[in-house]
Amino acid sequence: MIVTTGNDIAGYEIIEYLGVVRGIIVRSTGIGRGIIGGLRSIGGGNIPEYVAVCEEARGHAYELLQQHAAEVGADAIIAMRYDATEFMQASTEVLCYGTAVKIRPVGAA
């Protein structure tokens, strides 16, 4: 499935808009990563344990986005974005959303 942050797809025309699709996940750091990350935060700088949690959450939300798009019959997703909100202390909601569309190659009938 083609996924883009743009509003169009080079070489294709959008023939139908199917609506907004999303993938959402709420993730916490877990006790092990939380303790290690907390200790590293004292010194400042990048905290690899927290980066790993964020990357995992984004990846999972992206997979759920594609699954939702497939369920509505989409060929592609345009205008894809991520959003994150602290749900509660040590838990973050990651939302991946975009517009599901049907496409065809330019010039195809």
C-alpha cells in the first residue's frame, strides 16, 4: 500500500476518497526501560530506552493504520500524519492517521 504525507501520488490519480483512517496505540515505557531511562535522564541528552519505546509505538500505530485502510478497501493513504499525547504519567498515546483513497495510474481508464 502506498502511504504518503503528500496530498497526491505521482503517476496516479485519485478516483475515490474513502475517508479518514487511523491507527492508535497507548504505550508505556515499562518498568525496566523506565528505570534505566530515568537514570539516564539525570545526565541529560538522548535516552535510547525512550527512543526505542517511541519507535515501537509509531511502528505499531503505522501498521494499524494500514490495516484500517485495507479494511475499507483503500489502495493508498494520503496526508499521513503522526500525533502523540501523554495519556497519563508514563503512558503515551500515538495516533497515525490519513485519508484512505482509491487510485489508478494516470491515463488508465
